[in-house]
Amino acid sequence: MHPTVLKACAAAASICVAATAPARAQQALAPQSTRAELEALAQRLGDADPAAAAIRQRLRDGDFQPGDQVSLTVDGETALTGTFTVGPGRLIPLPQAGDLALAGVLRSELEAAARAHVARYLRDPVVHARALVRIGVLGQVGKPGYYVLPAESLLSDVLMAAGGPLPTARLDAATVNRVSTRMWNGAQVHQALAAGLTLDQLGIRPGDELVVPQRGGGRGAAVLRVLTAVPAAALAITGFGKL
């Protein structure tokens, strides 16, 4: 079976992201895509595929944009433990530890980058870091609102964190939008949900929206603003969830 490529393009931002469908996608990219995996996928797609150019742009620029959030834990250092926001220049100002530079850093490289930076100020630090995505869910879901969740979460878990779709929701017509640009159509979103793809595998960025229309031809929608997700049952454990 040939893999189907999911392509998400945002013209205004000149961003296009691709992920293979069903089992092939799980093999091509881990929950947090490594540089080697992305390079291999770009090579497999070929130079003629615009998705390959998008992947190479991701490899060059990294995954982090101003406004993104990062959960950082440094053992024994309360000032360096918490949720931090990426600022201009893709820098995170850390108390007493200078600016953590995230330009060119992938989500899978975040922890290593944070550890190397903190090690310039502390001896042998124990550092844990996670990229977060802010998600807003409105309309045909059980618990409309905004959610901040980890990037390795499944797209389906994001939906369930918002209480799951209502009986009136039409998932097969769901779309993903970035600003006012449609990135994925209903068939592609349905594939991503069925394949168990993560936000990172799909190249989701903070501010992306999953729009689930209402059944019966209505134009009502559930807006899922994707920045990162975890299973709903794990929200209380991880400390991430609804704002």
C-alpha cells in the first residue's frame, strides 16, 4: 500500500507540513520527529514535492516561534522551573541563566538544548523540558475552551481533552486552519485521527485550529486551537490542561 501524504500549507506564513498516513506515518516519524527522521522523509518525498521543501525549512528554522510555550524543570532550581514563553528572536529569558536560544531547534532537540544552556551556569544540572501547544476548542465538543498540552500528544487526545465530540459533530468534515487558511480537508483530518498521529508528526503550530462542523449541513463549528496535547485522563497527572 502506498502511503498517503497529508499536506498542510499556510500561504501567509509560507509553511507547508507533510506526514504519511496510517502505519507508515508511525514508522516514518516518531512522536517527536528527530532531525534524522525528517531528513529521511524529505529525501523520500523528493525535491519536486513541496512538502520536502517545507520539511527542510523546518530543519533550518526549528519548531519554535515567538509566543510558543515550554515547560522546564531543573532539579533544585525553583527559579528555572515552570512554564516559559518564547520571545522575540526565538529566545527564552531564563532567570539568572541568560537567554535560551531556540532558533533552529526541533521539539525533539529541546531538552538537550536546554540542558546544554543551563550547564553553562550550573554544574551537572538535571533538566527536563517539553514543548507545549495551546489549543482552543469551541462548538461541537463537550468542554469548549483553551488547552495547553505537550506536542507529543495525539490529535485525537486533543479532541478528547475538550470533552470529545458531541453527537451533532461531523468529524468526517473537520478541517484544520491556520489563521484564515485551510490546511487540511476533512479526509486528511480523518486520516490523522484514525492513524493516531501526534501534533508534532503533523507539524502543528500554536494557533492552528481544528474546526468540526455540525451535522445536518449547519455551519456551527468546534474550534480546536492546536499548540500541544495529552490524553484527557493524564491532564490531572501532568498538571497541563484547561486554562
